[in-house]
Amino acid sequence: MIARITVEDLDSAVGFYQAIAGTTEIQRFTFGGVSLASVGPFLLLSGPEATRVSDRVATLVVTDLDEVLAELARAGGLVREGPTDSPNGRRVIAVHPDGAVFEYIEQA
């Protein structure tokens, strides 16, 4: 699981999350008009478009997105967006039957 955090200033937030994650590694990228930084178990989101994607409870890393999609359909959930390719792998935005919104990313 990756905790999603919307921050005002990505550059000033990165140092704090590196310290609490105990890492110096950081992956920066943009996707859909949002500036992102992956720091340990945290995904920092920033920019004017960040509020558009802040409704997601979390990003879940999975090994088989097709299995997730099958279970989602069986349970009566909905695919809001995707599957699409992203810088981190194939992804989907799903609405669970209880209304919670999650992003799933498939990584080998």
C-alpha cells in the first residue's frame, strides 16, 4: 500500500518524508498534470490538478490487475478510469461497492 498525500509544495515536503521513511531515494514524475514524488511508502501529489485526484483512499500495488478487476466486477464495484499505462505500471481507478475510491497499480 502506498499512502497518498496532497502537499502544497512538493520540494519542501520531500525532505520530511525522506526522513520519516528512512530513505534518500526519491522518484519524481508527472502524470495527468500532477507533479508526484514517490518516497518510501508515500506518494506526494502537488499542483493545481492534485485536488482532482485527492479522493483516492490509497494506492494499492498488486501483481495481477486482472484478478482485481474480476473481483471488483463480481462484487459490484466500478472502474472509474483505466486500465491505462502509467510511469509505475498498468493502473486503474476503482470504486468499491461501499463507495471508497482506490488506485491499483500492477507491478511485476
